[in-house]
Amino acid sequence: MKDVDLQVRWLGRIEFADALALQEEIVAKKREDRSLGDELLLLEHEAVYTIGRTPDKSSLLASAHLPHPLFAINRGGQATYHGPGQLMGYPIIDLRRCGHDLHKYLRWLEQLLIEVLAEYGIAATQRESLTGVWVEDRKIASIGVGVRHWITMHGFALNVCGDLSPFSHIVPCGIDNVAMTSMEKETGAAFSVSDVAMAVGKVALEQIPNLRAAQEVLPANV
């Protein structure tokens, strides 16, 4: 089966529940029709907290006093915050085309963001055993994915600009004493989330072949 394109869509600022419903709709369609192309949804959210489906809720601290709504969702990981000034990326990718390799997919997401940040003069890195993207010991992007029938949803949150104080109401991603940062905070420059989204989309289109390079050769009747 020939490779498929990656469709990049900028959705602007939308409610978390609406973005979640859109992801679920696309995942369901791709599960039924494997010929459908992969997508990358890029957007901002109104202020919310999310947490993965885990019995350990310690990252929420005093959850009854959170200043914004909380959603428990089907991704890995502990609590995090999403809001204005943060670029959300929701790749909906069929990992059956990528060697059924979730680990490689996570590293691909990290490297995608590292390359984008480098274009803005920010030297970001991966950290061993800690999913996400870092500037020295400061976390600039969080990653949490869900996978249904080898089709991904959720994805990454890149702190571009704006208020980081909502992170102080939780233990971000369950990491004690983590310092959250943003592109604005690291450089002192002003950034537009939509402009950064365009840069992310461009690099994603360039780098998607690297993710698919390990795809398995499947029998014709699979």
C-alpha cells in the first residue's frame, strides 16, 4: 500500500471538549478506512487541566481548588495544564504504517519540537527517562499520547507565550519541583502561537517520512 500524506490543520482556539470529540471522530474513521491519510491538528485551548486515566492522582494536589476545569482522558501521564499561549499538537497517525513502534513515535514528537525550537534560537533537548522537551532543566513542552488500535490521539503541548502560573496548582506531569518555561520566557521575544504552528506544520511534513521509515511490510490481505 502506498504511503499517505500528512494533512496539517490549524484550528485556532477551541474548547478542549470540542477538540477531543474531533479527534475521536477522526480516529474512528481511520480505524474503519485504513486508506485515510494521517492528520496533525494544531490549536490553542481555553484554560483546562487534564490527567491520564491513572489511579494515582497525586499530581493534582488539591484538585477541588483548581482554577480551571479538569478532564480525565485516555492518554498516558499525570496532570498538566493547557491554555492560551500554548500550542497544542494532536497528530492522528496510523502507527501500523510506522512499524507499530510507540517508543519511536514519542521520540519523533520530541525531535520535531526540538527542531522547531532550534529555528527560533532555543537549544532544547530530550532528557533520559523523562518524556517531553527541555531547555536545560526547564520543561518547555509536554507530551502525552493515547493509542487506539494503533492510531494515535492527543500529543504535545508547547509553551509559546503567556501565563505559566496555572502550572503552580499541580505537579506538572507528576515531576516534583519541575520548572516550566516558554519560548517567550527563554528569549524575551514576542511570539504568535499561529506563527509557531506554521513552523511546526512545516517541520512535521518534512519529518514524517522518518517516522514511517520503519513501517512493516504487511501481506496484501492485512
